[in-house]
Amino acid sequence: MLNATVRAAATGLPAAIFDRRRMLLGLAAASTAAAAPVAVAASAPVENADLLHLGAETSALATAYREAEAARAAIVAEWGPKWPSVPEQIRTRIENAEVAYDLEGLWPDEFVKYHTADQLRQRAADYRIPRQFRKGTSAGFIAKNATWMEKRAQEMEANAALSEMYCAERDRVREASGIMAARAKERDARLTFVSHVASVMEIEPNTMAGVIVQSEALEAFSAVPPLQRSGDFSLKALKDLPAWGERLAASILRIASNAA
């Protein structure tokens, strides 16, 4: 189980809220209320059935997400080393070149751009465009220039074939690895789990049983990387995520106070 500081950091709760003594005091207060005379117990709050039902689903959904994430990570570990590197001959820094994304289609640690086959063939065609020379230019210079231009055109054609081979090998590795299907499965499991946690946290608990349901949901939610806790992954969406930790803290204090 996460210690107080780590769990608080993962869920957004102040560390003091998970102080063991305070939690025990809250549970003791709830237990006292449960042990009260029948007349008092009859009026005791009853936990929201929807919240308890959702709580029963948390473990399975969290497990499905963790298994899908682990399966994706295993593929990356196995096939990542097999991912082809960009040949030096087609690397470039020009603005309209392609970015060499990694196995998962993400930005790599080493930022590299490359010429596509179409770009290189267009450059080859450009080298073969007849050049205009000033009147009086020697025939020898014109011939030497034509030879150089044709050599460059052939280099571009060879590099275009190399670029095609690189892209084909990249597609082959990606297809053989099954990474895209694994990523889709992981994404679906994560979004389902995130939606589930949101549903759990939207219900105001009436008793400590509901608080525990929400605490378990938030603890399981800490397995989701912070930048993936929003459906659209935008910074604004992350900023607008509900203050679930603060809500849970307020619920703990409210229920403990009512039971005291």
C-alpha cells in the first residue's frame, strides 16, 4: 500500500488527510455511530447504492487497464530494439521533412528528420532540368556541369530507394509487433477506467463506506500517468480536472464530524 506522502501526491490529497491517526479517528467515529441505540441507528445515513455498485467494479477495471498497459510495454521492450534507425544518407534538418517517429508513432528521444522518397525523386527531377548558361560559356564547362548534375540526380534516386526501404522496414516491424492494436486496447481500457473513476468521484458519499470506495478508486487511479488522465491530453483539460482529492478530504471531515 502507498504510504501517506506518495498516495497524497498521486491523488492530489494533502498529506495530512491520509495521516493514520486522523483516519482512525474518522473510522472510530463511524463505528461509534453504528453501535448507537437502535433508535439512533435507525436514522443513521445509508450509503448511496450506486456508489457501492461502482466501487465493486473498480478493481476489475483497474486490472484491465494495468494488464493492457503492461502488454503494450512488453511489446515496446521486445520490438523497440528492432526499430530501424534512419539511414544517414536521407537525414536532414529542412523544415518540410518527415519526423522519424518511434515504434508507437510517438516523438523519439532523439529527434531526427528525413527525406521521403517523393521528396528525393523531386530533387532528382530538379537536377535534370536543363540549365541556362550565359552566352560564351565554354562547352567544356557546360558538359562538366551536366555530368555533375546527373550524378547528383542519380544520388537522389538511390536515396529515394533507400528511403522506401527504410519506411517499408518500419512498417513491417510495426505490423509484426502488433503495437498499434495494443495501444488501442490500452487506450480504450484507460479511458474506460478514467470515466469510471470520474463517475465514482461525482457521487457524494454518505458514510465511511462510500469514502473508502472513493479512496480505493483514487489510489488505483494513481497508476494512470498524469499526462494521460484526460481524454484529449490537452494542458487545459488537465488543468480543468476536478479537485477529487479536495472533495474526498471534505467528505471525510463532514462524515467524521456528523458521527462524532
